[in-house]
Amino acid sequence: MNIIDVNNPDKIKEYLDKAIIKWREQKKNSEEILTGILSSEWSRMAGQFEEEILITSCYIDAFQSVRVSLFGELLP
């Protein structure tokens, strides 16, 4: 369980940035796997990775939305 000091804006921003970076990495990994399996005999597994990409995109958007609401800026 992550505990952050909600009275410290720097800690909140740090937490959000780490979360966004983590989900971006997960999305990138899923995209790379999907690209590999689409050109192979494992293409029937593509749906699993398409769903993973959609889920990670939603998490990225959610954390970015919070970041914009609190700090007025996106993580580039």
C-alpha cells in the first residue's frame, strides 16, 4: 500500500509521475508483444494484449487527469 503525504504537493506529483511512467512502460511492453504475436501463429492471443493496452491507456489517462486537475500540466 502506498502512503503519500497529501499535504506535500511535491510528493503527490512524484507519486502521479511514477504511476504514469509505470503504466506507460506496461503499455509499451504490451504493444511490443502484440506486434510480435500478430505476425506469428499466436495471433489468437491478440485480444488479451489489445485489452491490456486499452486498460493501461485508461490508467494513464486517469493519472494524467488528476495531475492536470492538481498541477495544471501533463507529464510529457
